[in-house]
Amino acid sequence: MAVQIRITVSPEINALLEKISKKLGKKKSMLARELMEHKLYDLELIQNQLKEAFNEK
């Protein structure tokens, strides 16, 4: 089940997200979510959680 969250960004980041989302033909919220997920992956937070989950079994 999906969970909604609300984030606050600076006006500059908002303008950048709007510009890029129009170029890519995506909703601004979808672009922000994809960027957040990618950053979590880069920080290896997702991989660490998966490793912990497999090690618990």
C-alpha cells in the first residue's frame, strides 16, 4: 500500500523540478519521488535494509 508524504522545498528547487518535469513529461511529484529513491539507493540505505532483512531469516 502506497503512503503519501509531504515535502517542503525551496522556491529554486521547485522551479527546477517544474522545468525538468515538463521537459520529461512527468508529474513534478513523480520526478521528486524518483530522485529521492535514487538518492537512497546511492547512499546504500536500500541495499543495507535488504541485507538485514535476508540475514534475519
